[in-house]
Amino acid sequence: MSGHSKWSKIKRKKAVNDAKRGKVFTKIIREITVAAREGGGDPEFNPRLRLAVDQAKQAEMPQDNIDKAIKRGTGELEGVNYEEVSYEGYGPGGVALYIECLTDNQNRTVAEVRHLLERNGGNLGTSGSVVWQFDRKGQIYIDGSRYHEDAVLEAALEAGAEDVRSEDGEFVVTTEVQDFHTVQEGLGEAGVDVQQAELSWIAQNEVSVEGDAGGRLLKLMEALDDHDDVQRVHSNGDIDAAVLAEAV
């Protein structure tokens, strides 16, 4: 899972600049709207909405923006009707890509995603072509400089986590989807603050991607992530450390 968590760390560092451009807000507002439409406007009874609202607060989104996005989802305010769609494909080095989107125009989105893939050395695959290589998991990130590994491990496992790893200065806690919020709450009760939490698709096996191919893969993932309709990009590519170091 190392490639995925390294990519997540790069995205979090870049998110500071993205927030200034409104990119992060745009994606989170869409997620809040769809979550509220699908499961209701109360985060206490809608786990997906709770996660989206938590992400909005971590991004320092004004409460008014959050409230309006929820009301658009529940129909109290008029708004664009976004649909969930995912695309599967391949990137440089033959890595698998699973791309989650929220869009108001599927024809436009698939055409633009295909273009980004082809322009950056990848190609669009058929439905089901790569998703079987991933498992749906919860990922919780904790600042490694603030806590002793044994304390995080004990708190996470006690709360029901599946795995805890120390990687690149942080602890990565992995959970089953149904235990995701319970583990977050358990960590909080144990006095462990969460930096970031997300539901993600984690590769069962990673493909090592080095040199030029690694650079092209990273460029492709950044291009996809920068697209307004793309919510999340998942890859089984473990990009060479030297390439990642230049990106960070």
C-alpha cells in the first residue's frame, strides 16, 4: 500500500495551493451535495456526509458553504444534479488506474478523462478491467512526530483497525469500511488526533514504476486529480522514491 499513501501525502501537501484556487472546495461541495442527496442531510445518520463535512472542516471551508451544499443535496436549494461515475484504465508502466468522478455531463467527462489518459501515456479500459485489483478500505493518517508508535498501534487495534504502518513520518491506519468511523472515534477517545481520513481503493499488489515512466505516471495522476469532475484517483503504481521526492 506504500505507493497509495505516498500519493495521498503529496496530494495533501499540494492541497494548500489547491484550496487557494478553490479546487478543493469545488470537489468537497460536490461530495457533500451527493452524500446529502443519497443519505439525507444529517451527518449523524449519514456516514458518507459526515466524512465529507469532516473533510470540508479540515480544508477550512466556511460553515455557510457546507450548509448550502447540504441543502442543495436535500432539495431545499436548487442546484446542479451530479452523478457518480467511475472509469478504469492504465497508465505509464502498465499500472492500473481507478478514477472516481462526480459529473453533471457523463459524455463530457469520459471524453476529457480519455484525453488526459492518452495525452499522458495511458489509455481508458473497459468496466471491470482493473477494479478487481483493488480492495475498498478506510485510511486514517496520523502525524508521526506527535505520538509513539506503540500508543497509536494500541489505540487503533483496540478500536478495531486492520493494520497500522509507520511511513514517511506518519502513521497510516487501515480499516474495513464498516469500521472506518468507529476507529476514528476510538483514536479520538484515546487522545490521538487524525490528520486526514478517507475511504479509498487500495491495490492488492503494487507495480514498481521507475525513472521516466514514474515521472509520466505522476504527471498523469496530477492531471487527473486537477480535473474538476475527478474526485479521487487510485493506482497500483509504486512510484520511484526519487521521482516522488522531486514532486514534494
